[in-house]
Amino acid sequence: MNSIKIIKFDFSDIELYQRSIAIRREVFVDEQNVSEELEMSDDGNDVRYFLLFENEKEVATARYRETDF
């Protein structure tokens, strides 16, 4: 049976942030040719991040921040 876990973290958790960036680079920069500058431009203290783990391995990530839109 698969074990699924989601962890919420912020910019100050360097280890989880780096793991999240690795997924974002692979998916958006490498596979979808989004510039790294654009993909990482919204990062900072006002952003909340999430990592999804399946069987103790990170497999997905998301980030959330409030905007004026």
C-alpha cells in the first residue's frame, strides 16, 4: 500500500525548499522550457509551499501566495 503525505512549509525551511525547487526545475524549466528566472520569481517569505511524498519520496510540489487579482 502506498503511503501519501503532504507537508506545508515556508521559505525558511531550506531542505524542503531545495527539494521543491528540484521538482520545479525538472517539470517547468527542463520539460516545459519556462525560464528559470520566471519560474523562481515569486519565491520569498510571503509564499507557502507544499511537498507531496509518496512512500517517503517527494513526487509533487505546489506553492501559494495571495495576490491582488
